[in-house]
Amino acid sequence: MTALIHDLPSAWHVDQACMSEDERVVVIRFGDPSKPETWEQDEMLYKIADKIRNFAVIYTCDNTKIKDFNQMYELYDDKQDLIDVVEVIYRGAKKGRGLVVSPKDYSTHYKY
């Protein structure tokens, strides 16, 4: 059986996707589908979709058309943040850790 990746065409659909899953992780790829780096992300997601279908569901969202989440989730092209997170995960995994602390607090809990 092949797991499907569905596109979320509106902010309402994004909210519904998040609220409708009680048992699985919701993975949403926000990006511009006209950019090659988005194609690469989608290709990787399609390759893993079937393997993670029991514990995660994957969606895509064109954040050039649905701009509601860009500021809320700070969706911008910040490669250094990704590099920092991957490096922390790598260093923790090399030490046998199953849990690592992010180099930056990404929560919006204290931002009013």
C-alpha cells in the first residue's frame, strides 16, 4: 500500500489536518512548489511516506498562496537555523543521546 501526500489548499485545511489527527504526527511541508529545493523536499517526503504512515501523516502547503502561517511559524529561508538544529542532533546522536536541546528557543510561548 502506498501512502499518499495531500496538498492543503487553504488555512482552514491546514487547521483541520492538525486537529483531525489524534494518533499520528502531522508533518506539513510549507514551501513554494515552483522552487527546486521544494521539489527535493517533496521527493524525500514521498520516499518516506509509506514507511512512516503508521505514526505520521504528510501534507504539503504552498505558502506563497496561503500566507496565513508565514509570520506565525516564521516561515522564511533561514538555512543557518536548519544547519544549527541538524548539528545539535548529530552531536547528540554521536554521544548516544535520544534527546537533545535546540540551540535556539523556537517556541512562541513568551512572544506577545
